[in-house]
Amino acid sequence: MTNNPSSGPTSPVTSETITERKPSSFSRMFNRNGHGSAPEPEAKPKGPPKSVWREYFESAVVTVIMALFGMTFVVQAVKVPTGSMQNTITIGDHLLVNKFVFAPGESLPFLPQREIRRGDIIVFKYPGNKYDPRRDDRPDNKPITTNYVKRVIGLPGDRLRMEGRNVVINDRPLPEHQLEALDNNDKAPLKIINAPPRKPGESYDVYYNPDFVEEDYPIFEKEGDGREIKIPAGHYFVMGDNRNNSEDSRYWGFVPRELVIGRAMFVYWSYDESAPQGNFLIDFFTNTRWSRTGTMVK
């Protein structure tokens, strides 16, 4: 009997249904023309972890770069060693100077830039005394390297003269609140002895010795007709608020615009150098003028 293979016992056949996974309707929205999504990029191998010292070093470098940028273009710290601006700025005041406000070039409306105005307190590089160069022989008073702090009195194009204590600009007296004070030259603030009421328009104080005697200032002889001067373009006439103890434009001339560093903003620390000195740490707390620290300069 011939065995029919087809009639033999049937071996069970397991059939598998392979179902193709279709992309969801959401993913099809991002697959144009039915094309599949792009393959994921291979993950790049990570480098060795940074050490703690390397992270500190990189942070320090960034900090130094930012500080240098700020000191070069934005702000600068200066110390006031003389009393020419007493009592507006006292000896021992440490100031922050806004260098950006008078930055050269055309001012843009969205930037805090503007032109120098009358009454501004500016920091500038001392241009030197061209009338008496011997006065620049002091090591603490070198042209270009020494910074001065004064108030802007005359602007380019102004006609200026002095009549006693009054500054006359374009034939009109400049409104200044004049006080009488004694200067003991001991690094202490001036002692006010006569403070009349402030009149309208007198936006800042100036101080005169009660025994004031008018001088013959060199600038009027060298730059004018002996009585009046005209300030040239690109230059400014500056004076200290302590009018009897300030070497300023009256004695050495105008300040060129290119020597202006910036505008004095505020006192970030004030130290009383006239107070007794002893232990540095104790003196820091006892001699710091806390009432002046953090005040605006105006």
C-alpha cells in the first residue's frame, strides 16, 4: 500500500501575521508625500569632564574680560585727593564715573548719551598749564596722566568774564548759590559761615572765602582782551566749586573735548582722611563717611 503523503497526518503549521506599523496621523502631518521621518543623528561622544580648577579659571577669565570692558567703555573709579570741589565733593570721596554718557560719535535716541551741559561735573585728563609750565613739575600734577574733577561753566562759543564773585556768560550773570566758607586746608570739609537762601535757578553751590579778593586770571590775558574770552569750538571752561582753592581754567586754560573722560555719577565710598588714623580695620568703620557713601554727585 502506497502511502500518500497528502493523506498522512497533517503537521500543524503555525502561520504568523506580520502587521506593518503605520505612522500615526500626527506624525503623518510632518512627513510630506508619505516619506518616513529622517533618521535621528548619531549622538556625538562627550569629551572628558571639566575639572573644578578649569571651571574656576574660565569663570575668572570671563569676569576679567567683562571688568576690563566695563572700565574701558562704561564706568571708571576715581579717588578725589584735593579740595578744589569742596563741599560738593570732599577729600577722600571715591567716585564712579559714567564714561558712556559722553561717548564720542553721534548720539542714538535709544542710548543714554548726550552732549556736555553747563553745570555738569566732569572728570578729564589735565591738559597742562601752557601759561606757566613750571607748575606741572610736581609728580602728582602731570599733564594727560593726572585726572581732574571740575564743574563745566562755559560751553563752546560762550563769551565769559569774571565780575568779582560772579561769572558772566554772554553778558548774563550765571545763577550760582554762593556761600561763604572757611578752608582750613586740613582735608576736612569747609566750614560754612554764611549760607543765604537759594534763589530760583541756582542749582548748585559754590564757596568763597569771606575775605575774597578778585585776581587777574591768566586766561583773560592769554586768550582774550584782558577782560573777556570766547571759548573755542570743542573746548570747555571749568572751575572748582571751592573757588578760592581751585586751579582750573582761570589759571591754565580750556579743556579739549577729547580729554573728557566722563561725568561723575555717585560716591561709592567716602573716607575721612582728616580723622585720626590707627588700626586699618577699625578706621574703616569709624572714618568712613556713611552718610556720603552711595550719594549722587550734583
